[in-house]
Amino acid sequence: MAYIGNNIPAGSYRKLSDISSGFNGVTTTFQLSVPPSTSAYYVTPTSVYQLLISVGGIIQNPGVDYTLSGSQIVF
């Protein structure tokens, strides 16, 4: 059966650095980066819809559960 719909975009997928240790009930802003997590490795998505975010195994809703501010994610 052929695929019907918009073309599936091709690109590179990267796993971002784990920020789970930073969740403390107060902090809501985290830096998006790929390992080794230095400023040279910061990631700046152009849209919240470019990210697939899972917190505690639960997929988060872009624009509702989190937003972006440059290379930072805000919960």
C-alpha cells in the first residue's frame, strides 16, 4: 500500500543531553545541548514541533507542556 499524505521529512536525529537530574520542583528552564553539553554543542530548534520530549516516560505536548526560548526549553 502506498503512503498517502505529506512527504516525510528526512534529517538527522540527535539525542539531547539528559536534563533529568536538574528537575528539582523549582527549576523550569534547561539548556538544550548534545553531549558533551558545552556551549559549542547547544541546540537551537526553530520550532517546538521539531522536538520529541519525554519526561518520566510521558510524551510532552509541544507549546502546551513546554516552550522554547532560543536554545533553552521552558516547562
